[in-house]
Amino acid sequence: MAGVDRSRRKLLQTAAAGGLGAGLATSFGAVAPARAEGVEGTRAGEGAEGGAEGSVRVAVLLYDGFTALDAVGPYEVLCRVPGVAVTMVAERAGRVRTDTGELGLVAERSLDSVARADVLLVPGGVERGTTATMANTVVLDWIRRIHRGSTWTTSVCTGSLILGAAGLLRGVPATTYWASRPYLADAGAIYTPGRFVEAGKILTGAGVSAGIDMGLHLAARLSDERTAPAMQLAVECDPDPPFDTGSPEKAGPELQQLALKLIADAVR
């Protein structure tokens, strides 16, 4: 794991220092992006990229080794918001395996068939998947292209490290999975605590389940303050966990180590 950590840190440092995505990252404090009416108004009549004409188009990036809930959590919230169309996208269309190898999701579209999206969502994954994607120039180039025209560029968990490798987080407040917080600095990002962090048009979610919270926040931005609370009820998001160990600060060092071991042992 130490070798993977060094590789991931080197990738982020290269991205932060090498000028990748220069000028693309929206600075903190920028004017908030328009809500759904503005998005639909600028997109209507331009044709669909994986969604109905006039809809808000959400592209969820899949890659080998991504974490299922990182993608599916926000999907479950956003796919039922009126006027929003969600499409799974991968380097090549077809089945993409999650981190455990036991589950596959189908990417309906390939990267080269999606030229733009209103919302880009990059899920996180285990070290293997995240690090490989951080080094994949085809995927990183596509992320930068989509980001140029997106209304929102978002990530869940270690997906923020992929945004960082694309050069999009320099000087940007962001969050990520608790064990990967130190790597945000290597991308030039400003680690900021929170279940999700909004900085201009960049929205980053913390680990795994935080993607649902981020999805609800995004639903409010894409629709209105009534639809988003209704979607929270629709998916019955009313957390009442049996244990109070959902953050590293609450869990302590012993459970932190066990949590990382459980993740690593499940990887295929």
C-alpha cells in the first residue's frame, strides 16, 4: 500500500505542478451557478448527449475499481428529479466492474460519444482504480473538456483526487475520503471538512455515503427547495445508524485501521 500511496502522491504533485487544466478551476467565492431554469434555458434545442433534449444532463464516470455507492447513491437521488437525465459513461461502453469485482454496472455511452454534460460526477474507488484513473490521460482529457462546459463538476470520495489529477482543484476548497485527506494538498486543493463542499461550480463529497447528501444538495441546485426535500423522503434518507463511528474522529485509531483492512481485503 505504501508503494501505491507514493504513486498516487506523485501523480497529484505532477498534476498540480505541470499546468494541467490551467484556468479551468473555478475559484472559491465565484458567482453561484444558475439553477435548473438557467441550465435548461442554455441547453434547450442543442440536442441530447445521453438525455432528452432540453433536460439537465448528468454524466457519471465509471472506471474499473470504482466504489458502487459513490455512483449509485447520487444516481438514486438525481435520476428522479424532474428534467434531469443521468447517464453512465466509461472509456468504453459496456460493463464496468466495481472495486470488489462482484458487481458490474453498464456504461451506456463511451467517453468519445459524450462531448458535454451539465453535470459531471466522478465517483471514488479503491487505490487500484483511483490511481489508474489518475494516470489515464484519455480520461483526464475528457474530464477537462466536460468541465469547460459544465454547470457543475462533482466528485464523491476519492473521485476528488481524480479531479485533482486533472488539474481542477488548485486553490479550491474540497473534501474527500477521510483516509485520503492528505493527498488533496498535493493537488493544490484546500482540504475543508464537511459531508460535501461547494466551491464555485465544483462540488466534492466526502466518503461513500456522503454522495447521497451531496446528491440531495445538488438536487436543490438543479430544481428547487421543495423537490429536494421530497427526494430525501422518496429515498427515505433518515440516517439513524446503530453505531456512532461514522467519522475517523469518532472511531479512533484501532477502528480506522480495521476499516481500511476490511476495504483492502474485499478488493479483487
